Amino acid sequence: EYSAALEKAIQAAHKAGILVIAAAGNTGDAGVQYPAAFDEVMAVGSVDKHGDIVESSAKGEEVEIVAPGELVRSTGVLGDQRVDSGTSLAAPQVAAVASLIWEKDLSVSADFVRELLKESANAYGQETSYGSGLVDAAYALENYDMFKKQYKEKADTAELEENEEAVLN
């Protein structure tokens, strides 16, 4: 449920340049859970091995991207092998791709990484279920330089427009 204290912490992290990635939740059509429901958070949904949205994956306009989260093998608390399902297994995969992107240049912003993740995702399905699509590390890294150039040009254009507007006012 909503928490003002959590929202304030998320906003502070966002202002500090931290990309917050969170599981959308396993509530299906009931909607995206907090903290993923906050605008500053990248909400991650879950797909199965065929790339189909998992029925339990939270749906809503807050979902930005999806990753495999159904029957994922992982290591348990005591080092045992487990097979689990849910958006909590999908979100770390998106965070891992974000770290690969940042590894190329630590000076890029959280917004840059977030936008590249969305731009490079394999788009298919309804946006309220899939967001921008399935996270794609290889495509994000292959297109990193081109995206960085476009991102900078877009930022430069926005800055120029802001300066022109300031002069006119």
C-alpha cells in the first residue's frame, strides 16, 4: 500500500541519480504494487519461457518493461537450488542489464539507462502488460553508441528550446 515515507525516499533516490527498479507485483489485473507504482520507479512485469505475460504479473500503465519470471532457477538463502516464479525474479534481470549499460560509461544518467532499457526492449503485446517489451541486453549494448548520440542530441535540443523560451520571456 501507499506510504508517504517510501515515496519521499524514492524521490530522494531519484534526485540523487539512482535508478530504482522494482517488481510490479503478482497481483494480475489488480494493478502494480508499491514501490513499483511510483513514477520514479521502473516497474518490471514477468513473462514465461515463451515470452508470454504471466497471468499473475501485475498489469497497469506503470509497467515499463518485462523479463523472465516464471519457473526461474535461483539460489536459495542456504545456497540450495530453487525454482521460483514472480516479478521478484524478473526485476533483478532488468537491474543486471542496467548495470551492463552503466559498465560502458559510469557517467551516464539514470534517465539515460532507463530510456535505453525501454528503447531496446522487444516490443510486443499490450503496453499495460508488457510496457516497452522484453528486456534485451544484447540489443541494448549493440545500440548503445547510437542511442547515446541520439540521447545527447535530444538533450541539446531541449536545452536550446529552454534557453530560447527564457530569452522570449
